Amino acid sequence: MKNLSVLIFLLISYSSCTQEKKQTHTDEIEKFQYELNVHYADKKSSPLKGDDFKNFKELPFFPINESYKVLANFERTPNEPIFEMPTSGPKKPLYTQYGIAKFTLNGKELSLRIYQNQKLMLDPEYATHLFIPFNDKTNGETTYDSGRFLDLEIPEGDTIVIDFNKAYNPYCAYSDGYSCPIPPKENDLDTEINAGVKYSQKH
């Protein structure tokens, strides 16, 4: 009887752990979505203006999909030149290409250039911050026509996690007056990325 109780306890514990594992990614993305919505609802940080801000409730997101979280092979590209990132406005922030990520998604072999902002890297809070501006086949349909962004951290090894569920729009999608990085041609993905923040003219 005692052994049966132990067995039942172990089964319940295993079931709970399994369920917790399944919920981990969803919890992570829900936290990301919540924090992004809070950011947009705060007048001090939101790019929304006028009626857009007044009527804001929440951003539209694709359903959370773990298949859009990929483990990419990461190749560091040292000694790349510093360059002015093309933007939609007058500002041209300085970046360097930090590395290249290669991965398989939707049955296709894809790659993305990963960049590091030269100003942000001097701030201890953002010293390990990396940036991916990208386009995909959803542009102008269900997502912003000028591409979306991803934020990452410098990996320790030769792989890097890219979670497109965290893809977000540049401020230029919501208001004029911003200088938003323009994704380079090298970061045009020949597939649909149905993950992250959606976009419509109604925001």
C-alpha cells in the first residue's frame, strides 16, 4: 500500500513537471506580450499619439507557436566595419554586424544577419544586446510593410535561440517622427513568419 502511494505521488509529480514544461514557452511569450502592451499603454513610452493612444487596448498578436522558436547555428563575424544603419528618418545610428544565424524554418534553409548597436554596447545594461531587423512574406499583409525587429543576447557558444513570437513593430508603424532601421536585403526571409506582433492600418 505504501509503495502504491509512492507510485501515485511520483506519477502526479511527473505529470505536473511535464505540464509545467509545456507551459514554459507560453508563459514566457505571454509575459513578453503583457510587457509590450504595458509599454504602449504608458504615455511616457508609447509611440501612439492622439486617438490611437486614447483608444489603445492591446496590440494584435499571432497565436503563440513554439515552431517559430528556432535554435540557429551562430557564426561570429569579427572585425566587421562599423556602418551607418539606413533608417526611415534623418538619424543614422552606428552598428556593426556581430554574426550570422542559420536555421531551418517552414522547410526552408534561412539565414539572418545579427547586429550590435555601437552606442548601446557602451551601456552596461545593454552591453550584450543584439538586434535583428527582418522582412518576411507577411509584410504588407498581416504585418507591417517595412519589416519587424527582434532583440537577442550575445550567446555563449555557436548556437543562438531566435524566437519569432517576440517579433515586434518599429515605432514608425504607429507614428511619424521616428528614425526606424530599415531591414537589409540580406534579412529578407523567403517564408511567412506568422508569429509576433501583427499590424493593420487600425493598429
